[in-house]
Amino acid sequence: MKITEINHFSHHHKLELSYSGTPYQCDGCKELGFGSCYQCNNEKCDFHLHENCGVPKPIATHSFFKNINFKYEKKGKQGKTCKACGKGVQGFMYKSKDTYLHPCCLTLPSTLNGNFNGRSLRLNLEVKASTKCLICQNKEISKGKLKGWAYISSCGKHCYHVGCVNNLNFKNWKMGYFNQSQSGGVTNGLVFINEENRGSSSGRKENERPLMRYALNLIVQAVLGAVVSSWIS
């Protein structure tokens, strides 16, 4: 059962579990979010927390790290980066020795399932990209330093780094390139409408682009935390 109201050390008002219809920046981990969150009802505050930041698990695990426990910490570490996306850990985080994870990266769904015009699509979260990311055109986020997690389709044609999608989310959030679908749309809610940066079409057939966009939109929403249960296997 979800906790609908909390008192949180990071804010002076009570926070209620609500739904944000537009992307927000979490005041805990400093990453973007969308949908269900803990929010202050005082409009002057504009304060949001991811659900996992508002009511975190003190100790967490992840299937990519066998027999390792991650401890929740309230303060980021300057110069340290998230193992999943490669971005700095500026706020709430999970730590195990020298490995850091954003709360929202720790809880990314392992599998996303979709259906586009009768074609089924399965995207699996992998600890590293087995092929080039369609955004950065590299297998690694930071060459020689960080491979970065990636969502890869079962057919192997669609590969997107979590970090690259995260960076696109921030860029397009600031530019206003997000819209809500009025008819359910591709992703039953938030639609990534910027026609640029949807992945390189170099060497790709034109008729593959709609499926590429669909795949990217699924991952955009997963990274933002706006995941509906039918997407998860």
C-alpha cells in the first residue's frame, strides 16, 4: 500500500502523493521525473520528490551487482558519477564502496514491452551496449571510462544508452519539447515531440524510423519514471 502523505526532512511542508502531468526536477536526487511523485501543495514551493526519493529503501540491491548491498545516502559526492547513466550524483543516491547509483536508475524496469502497428517490441536493460547507441553512435558513454547501461531490443536493431536518453530528456525539457498525448498516443501519456535527436537515421531505411521513435519514447518514459505496468514483463 502506497504512503499518500509524508513529512520529509528536505522540506518544511507536508508532501502528498500526486500526479505531475509535466516533467519535473526531483528536489532530492536532482534528476528528472514524470507522473507519480510526492509534491508540496503550496504553489510557491514547486517542490517534488520521486516516490523512491520520498520513501527510499535504506538498503537496496540490483541484479547487475551480485551479493552487493547499496546504502541510501542523502548527500551526493562531488566528482562521482552514476554507474548506470554516467551523470554526476548531486543529491540522494545509493552507494556501495566506489559504485554510485541514482535512485531512479536503480529502479529502472529490466524489460519494456510494446506493440507498434502489430509489431511486438521487447527492450531489455543491459549492463553495457552490445552495439552502438543510436544517439551517440558509440558503445560506451565515456570511452575507456564508463560503458553505461543501455536498453537494447531483442532484435538488436534498437540500442539507447540510459545516459544518452537522460541527457536528451534534460535538453528537451528545458526547450519545452515534451507534450502530453491527447489520445493515448505512442506511450499512453507523455510524448517526446522534438523531431531532432531521435537517433541517427544514417544507414537506416525510412520505414524503420517510426519504430525507432516508438522505442525511444518507451525508454524516455522509463527513464523519467513514467512507466505503465503493461510495459514491464
